Amino acid sequence: MEQALLTGSLQAVSVVTNCWVQSMRFYVQALGYQIRQEGVLNAVQRQNFGKHLGRYALLGHAEGSLVRLLETSLTEAPPNRLGARPWDLGMAVIEAGTPDIDSAYYRVLRHRFGAVSEPAEFDAEGPEPLGMVVMKSAAFIGPSGEQIFVTQIVRRKGGVSLLKESAVEGINSPANVVISMKDRSPIEEFWRPVLGILPVNDLLLKQPLAAKIMAGPPDMGFDMLLMGHGTHRVGMEQHVYAPHNPTYDYQTFPCSFEKTGVASACWQSPDLEQAAQKIAAAGYEIISRVGLPIRNEEAPKAVVFRAPLGEIIELVAL
């Protein structure tokens, strides 16, 4: 098996906003996140990621991954996935867990934020490390157009939890970033040979309630691939649509720091230099060697690059 150059768990997800007060209210009051760190991007970060970016806040809990809120001065910037459907290609969704989806759902609505769907229950079963799991989920839209799936594990038999963090009051830290793709060619051409991660499970989801939560038609199906190495999951899901939806057409929505919504996601790497060499040799654009703020580091050494579907991925040192 290839050496894994993307390891650990999800560290942070960037969300660009041009409505700072509303975004802070959404994450702190509606989702129950805490402000873990605040500041302003430095000159190098602004040069590499956008001079229109200014202050930032790291939002989450005492442990686990964070939402990295970035303020843009582009007041007319549209949401990145404006008009996108669940199967349209690119980095689509943030996923988090909760011990009580009904309470989380009504808390978000009480704070006057919107939902894609009310809580709905569905099940999935597959080989280890999944096992049999019954989930109850809802999906929300943040002020900058970002979509967030929130899931309660109702019961399970065998396997390892899809959402590994301990339950906290409200909504847990982000557990996964979902990348929508047409077929598995990005895995075979990039994720496996370059970064050494591959599916640790292969599960077909084709249930009307699962489709409803994602705002898709009732007959929509997809392969849910939890990415990792060995049996270790890294907090990235890849959803593959074309094999089960042969009549669909596909649009691509590359990540952008000049639009609002989800802009990038961050993981660790055991060898940044090797990762940079392999990414460049494979023909993918390296955007920056300085990362955006993470927990305890305002400007970490990093490899920030565009992946096959325009996803912006940040790798930082272990």
C-alpha cells in the first residue's frame, strides 16, 4: 500500500463569510460552538489566499476539528455552491455529530436559521469498520451558503462510529468533509497514488429519506466512501454518483476564497516535502507553503493545493 501522506483526523474547515455577525451567531449561538481563537491573517496569508481576507475566528470545542471562519471584504461575493445539486462535483458539505438531533434542529430554527430538511431516520449496513448503524440526520444552510449535515447515531451493531468524537451538548466539532464526484477516477488517479488514502468502506446509500436530507430526488443513490488508510479514517467522505444515476448531468464547483461558503479543509501530513513533490509531479497546483490558522498555530508550515475537482486541501506538519 502507498505511504499515507494525508493522516490524522480533520483539523479545520475554512468558511468564507461576508456577513460576519450572522456567521458568528450561527456557529456560536445556533450550533453551540465556542470561540477558540481570533485574529487577523498576516501579509503572506493574504497574499496567497486573497488580499480581501482579514480577520478570522476558530470555532469549535476544547478538542477536535474547528470551523475556521474567514471574513472577506467582497460584500457582493456569491455563495460558492449557488445552484449546486447534491451530486455536483467538488467539496460540498461539512458533517458533524450530535447526541440529540431533534434538540439541535429546533435550536437552529429558534435562532432563525434555515434547514434543508427536518430530521429523518435511515440505516446503513456494511463490512467493518462500518457494521450496522441507524442514523437520524438533518441538514442546515449557514449564512454564507455552506451546507452542514448533522447526524445522531440512534443505534449500531458492530463497527466503529461514523462520528468518532464524544458527544457534547449541542453539535459536535466537524467530523467529515464530503467531496461529491461523478466516478472513482480521482481516487485511482490522485488520492490513492499521490497521498496514499483510499476507501476504508464501500457502501451504497439509496433510500428516499437519505436522499431527502441531501435535497435530492427520492431515487437518488450514491456510494458513500469513508477515506483513510488501513482501517483508519481521516474525516473525508467521497460520494460517487454516476453508477447509480446514469441520466444525471454534472457541474463542477471548485473551491474559491473569492466566494462565500466552504473554501478549504485541513489535515496533517507526516512528510510535507514528499507530499509537495508528489503533488507537483502529478500536475496539481500548489497554492501556498504557508497555511491558514489552526489550533495553536497562526501560520503553520503547509502544502496547500488544488485536488482533481478543484478542492483546496491544506496539509500541515504532524
